[in-house]
Amino acid sequence: MADKEEQQAKKQAASSKANEAKDEQKQAKQADKAAKPSREEELEAQIKDLKQQLDDKDDKYLRAEAEIQNMTNRFNKERAQILKYDGQDLAKSVLPVLDNLKRALTIEVTDENGKQLKHGIQMVHDHLIAALKDHGITEIEALDKPFDPTLHQAVQTVPVQDDQKPDTVVQVLQAGYQLKDRVLRPAMVVVAQ
């Protein structure tokens, strides 16, 4: 009987060693699972990373598109500005010619040749004025208007007389011109003070 008991004790010892080995294996597998993420967790992490990358690319794309739109708008504004004031330099160069024509028209002539010459100068003057108007260049009205420093350049002041109002232009020494809303040359004026 002692042999049987001994054998049973040995079986129980072997069984408990086997159980301990199984428990150790289970614990090792659980430790491996805890240390190493499952395939599902790996895929979820990969999806999250790809979503973040996609969001970053979308943000970069939207910023680039906004920058392109801003550049296009700026280019269109600059082009419109250039077209609006196209010919400004030419107009500034032509203004002295117009002044000379006006001076020539103020000369009194008595003989027939002088009258014909003056008539020719008048025609050239009128055509030049019409051409300038066609391109948006107009003379600044100054006489008997309130003095405006953005349109007029006061070169002299005189005391206010009878029916004049203070700060009014009483004489235009040189006509001023503007291209649309931009002053090409301010009018040189005498102002009543």
C-alpha cells in the first residue's frame, strides 16, 4: 500500500508540476499579448496614422489653394491698375504741348495769314483735347472753385475782394489734369485769402 500511496503521490506531484507548467505557459502567453499588440490593434493604429497624414495633406492642399487664389486676385488687381492708368507717362509728356497750344491761341492776330495759322492751331488743340478725353484725361476745373490741395497747387495768395469767398481759386496760372481719378498735374492757381 505504501507503494500505491507513493505512486499516487508521484502522480500528484507530476500532475501539479504539469499544471504549474501550463499556468506558466498561460502567463507567458498573456505577457506576450500584453507586450505585443494584437493584429487588430496594429491595424487601428495604422488607420489612425493614415487619417492624420490625410488631414495634414488636406490642410496643406487647402493652404496652397488659398495662396494661389490670393496670388491670382493680387495679379488681377495689379493688371487692372496698370490698364486703368495706361498711358499716364505719355499724357504727362503731352501736357506741355497742350500748354503751348493754349498760349499760342491767346495771341491776338490781325492779318489773314495769322488768322489762318491761329485757326489751324485751334483745330490741333481741339483734336488733342478730344483725344485726351477719349482716354480719360480731363482738365481739373479750378476757377471760382474752393481750393483743394489734392487738385490745386497754390503759388500765390491775394486778399479777398468784393464777391469772392475765402479759400477760393481766383486765377488759374497753369491748367491741371487728371487721368480718371489720379492727378497727373495739379492746377497752379492763385487763391483768395
